[in-house]
Amino acid sequence: MTRMGLLSNPLLLGFEEIERLIDRAGKGANEGYPPYNIERVSAEPGKSELLRITLAVAGFTREQVEITVEDNQLTIRGKQHDDQAREYIYRGIAARQFSRSFVLADGIEVRKADLANGLLAIDLVRNEPERRVRRIDIGEPKSRG
């Protein structure tokens, strides 16, 4: 028995990759740490739209955070290690690891990332695709002879 996908309509040819992206996005939706915001930064007239993802990563240094983009998936990972030289009387701030992923649409590019005051800001730019119209000529019928 074949699996009927979300985009199995015969008029949606070649959208299998989008269905895979939807599956990937759904798998990462249950993550709770670190908290994040996504905002639209006002674009100047005639320029590309700017989006910003801000993650609360208090206690992490630049060296402890890694940002990668692979196959339209933005992944942010943080790794902290316990400082064995410290003796805690009470420990409410745990050294922890995290991984948060975002699926990016075609045309979205990571412009820059900054870490300040415990907030990691990642700026994304949406490049508008070039609009093309192409005329398709209809071929002559082949002779049957």
C-alpha cells in the first residue's frame, strides 16, 4: 500500500522536497529550550525583507555556540561543560546542551549572527526570486509514413 502524502495532488508535480521539509519541521517543533523570538525587521523600500531569530542563550560564549546551514535547515547548537574547579553550595543554573533547528525557504540566506547580553541574534534576508516568463513553442506533428 502506498503512502498518500500531503502534497499528493497530481497538479503539484515535483513538490516531494517540500513534503520532506514539512516532516523535518514537525519533528523539531517540540523543543522548548532555548526560548526564541522571530521578528520581521522593517525593510527599506526597494531592499530585501530582513528577518531576525533571537535565542535566549544566557551563560553561553561565542565558542560554545555553533550555527550551521545544511540543505535549507538552520541549526544552532550550544555545548557547555561543567567547571570541575568550582564547588557549588546550590546549583540552579545547569550546564546544558541544546540544539534548535529552523527550516528555511528557498531564497532565505543567513546574513549575520551576533551574541550580546545573553541573546543570540541571527539575521536572515529573503531574496526575491527573479520573475521569468518563458514561451513554450508547440512542435510540428510528426508525419506518419
